[in-house]
Amino acid sequence: VQLVESGGGLVQPGGSLRLSCAASGFAFRNYAMSWYRQAPGKERELVAQINRAGVSIDYAASVRGRFTISRDNAKNTVYLQMNSLKPEDTAIYYCNWMNYWGKGTLVTVSS
């Protein structure tokens, strides 16, 4: 199993980023997928989940209305569109399936 995140970077407050997670090694289309994040000095937290049909299951209260999770089962990829970014969104963002994790992609929101 491999989960490879991409799309992180430095963005100003109010800006947008789209993260991608390319999955391989399992039947991607049959499973829900999740994005987590871990900010410096904090525990890892769930950001968003999406079911196998592409319907979002849940969002963290802190990102609801600003972030959108989606997936493309033909490309074995799950996305996280992040809008209206805030400095408190600064974290390493991880893709998750079952007990498998990607290496993460760093998002820094700063002016």
C-alpha cells in the first residue's frame, strides 16, 4: 500500500490550496478515505472523510464550510480543496486508509 500526498506549500491567509493523495496497492474504489493533520505541538486530528461513493462523511468543525474533500476513483486519488486558509490551518496534512498513512505534505499559512 502506498499513499502519496502532494500539493502543500506556503500560502497567505485567505488563500487556497488543493492537496492530492495518490493511492495504490488496494482496491481504492471500495473504501472510505480520510485526511488528517498535525500542527506543531498538537495531536493528529481528523480533517475530513469521504465514503467510497464520493459523498463526504464528516468534516472537523474548524474546517467545515472552507474545505472540501473529493475523490476520483478512476485515478485512485483523493483530494482536499482548502479555501479561506487561516494561520491555524498550518500543519502537516496526511492521507489515511485503515492503518496506512502517507508521509504527509506541509501546509504553511502565513503572511
